Amino acid sequence: MKTFEFEGTNLTLNPDANVFITMNPGYAGRQELPDNLKALFRPCAMMVPDYALIAEVMLFAKGFLNGTDLARKLTQVLRLSSELLSSQKHYDYGMRAVFSILVRAGNLRLELGEIWTEPVIVLSAIIDVNLPKFTSNDIPLFRGIVSDLFPGVEVPTPDYGQLIPTIKQVCIETGLQPTDNFVASTIQLFETVQVRHGLMVVGQSFSGKTSIFRTLKEAMGRMEGEDFPPKVNIHTINPKSVASTQLYGSFDPNTHEWTNGVLAVIYRNASKDLCGASNWLLFDGPVDTLWIESMNTVLDDNKKLCLVSGEIIKMSPYMRMMFEPADLDEASPATVSRVGVVFMEPARLGWQPILQSWLGTLPESTLKTVSIQAKERASRMEAL
């Protein structure tokens, strides 16, 4: 047919138009198609791709000479990790994880290809992408896996220049304690910001999530160089404090007027800021399928926010989408695979830095009183 009638309107049929429906009804946020729609579409089953072959082709394309062996080891690391490590909601070993490692390896080869060997570059890429998201119990197991597959290969310590001293100086000035674990988490966040445009810092309260954001922002603002912006702006949003329609925007059913949402306004303004300053959109709140699934086009390679009004806003190179949830229990695998994850635990930080930072806020007279009381308690304990 050349034309057809649709709800009382005559439309011209476009023979080039086609409709694809991607369904994975096994997790939250998706549901089964009704039978009357299923009858109109031809089903097509998908299979797991050959990750080793894809990795081999991409490694050769990026200039690696030993791509076959390195691709096999790369995919073997992810397969063994999925089998031997604990099961966590924020772990992902799929195609996007492989792709992130390959992109990181390609960047390292351009920077250090004349200094590092190819196995060192690939091993460094595997560690940089995967290590930040592992729990404390899984880190030794992961290191054992990579040491077995890359025997005798040692990754040199990266040179961050003045970044680590600057981070420690910022900690001292803001009343924080520059412990080794805190500085390491801040460096992991910095590396994730460099390679991913969407990232999540996951961890319970008192693990230092907010502090590493603020510390890295201040430290990057003080650094000079092409890898560091002149200024970093953080736009904090609590996604659960407003309805999903107030977050993205909505149509008035009576007047058909479009009302902008909180995220739409901030995202649009940040995308227009091309002065070189970084804009971090920080979602400080629990991740829920009601609003996070609408952000899939932003977090994948499209980097576009698609609103119900039909407006499509392109993410600028200076923007980053950041999330600060306590856990990812409600997040779908599609969301987890699209973001880089930095996992933090209160046990790594400990209670001593929190106590020292609190004592630093007290006046000297109170500190003397606390010190005297502590000595008296200690002497009583020794007497007992």
C-alpha cells in the first residue's frame, strides 16, 4: 500500500521504515510484550558473542603485534573472575567491560608504547578498569588470577606528577586525613573520570564517597596541564527528592505545555558550557529503575539525553554523569554495564580518620579536657 489510515489520518507508507523491539524481561524495568504485539513481530534469538575474537581484532587495530595471545588472556581473566569471585550487583564482565579494557589499552599504547611491553600495557588496562570495583575480599583473588595468566609481568607504578601531593594538601586544608586508602580511592576516581563519561561511586555511609568527590574536584582545579581542567563544577541532584516527571520534564495533559525538569535544565546548561571547565552532574541518592532506565542513552556511546518533548541534548566532552548510591540492588545489568564503578567500604577507611577529623574541629580547651580524661581512663585501666 502507498497510503494507509491511522487513527483517522491518512499517512504515506515509508518502505524504508522498520521497527525493532529489544526485550530482556528477566530483570526489573522491563516487562513481557502482550501477545497481540508479539504476533506482529518476528522473533530473533541472540547468542553470546565471541569476546576473544572481538578483542583480537580490536587489539590488532590499535597496533598490537601479539593480539591473539593477549586477547585470549584478557577474556580468560574476565571469565575466571566471574566464576571465582563473589557475586555482587555492581560487577560486570560483559561486552562493555571488554570494550573498556580495550579502549584503555589503546590509550596506554599511544602514551607508553615505546616504554612498556604489550603484556604490561594489557595487564595495566585490566587492573585499571576492574580493580576499583572489587570488594576487599575479592582483590587478593583477582590479583592471583592476573598473576597466573601474566606470570612474571609487573606493572610499573604510574607517575601522577603533583596530583598525589596536591590531594594530600587538600585533605589537610579541609580537615580530612590523607590515609593511603583514601588517596588510593581518590586516584581510582580520577582514572575512572579520565576514561568514562558515566561512573558510580558505590559504598555505605562513612566510607568517604562525598569526600573523594570534593577532594578530587579541588585538587584537579589546582593542577596545570592538558589533562586537568581550569575549574570543576559539581551540580548535585537528589533524584529521589522529586518525581520522575519533575526530574526529566512532563507534558500538561490539559494544555499540552511542556514543563522542564530539574535534570533537563542543568544538563542543557552544562552542555552549552564549552569554556573548558568540567561539569560533573552528581546524583546523590539511591539508584532506582524508575529514573535510571531513562538515562541509558546518556550513559552508553550515544551520550545524548532524549526527553519526552522530542528534544535531544548532546553531552559535551567536558561533562560527566556521576552517581553516589549506597548500593545497586535495584539497578539493572544494563545500567551497571554502562558505567564505571568505584567501590568503597567503611572498613577500608576505619574509624580513626573520622575521629581525628572530629577532634580537629574542637577548640584547644576542649582537646585538653578530652586528653586529661583519656589519660585518667588509661591509668584506671592499668590499675585494674
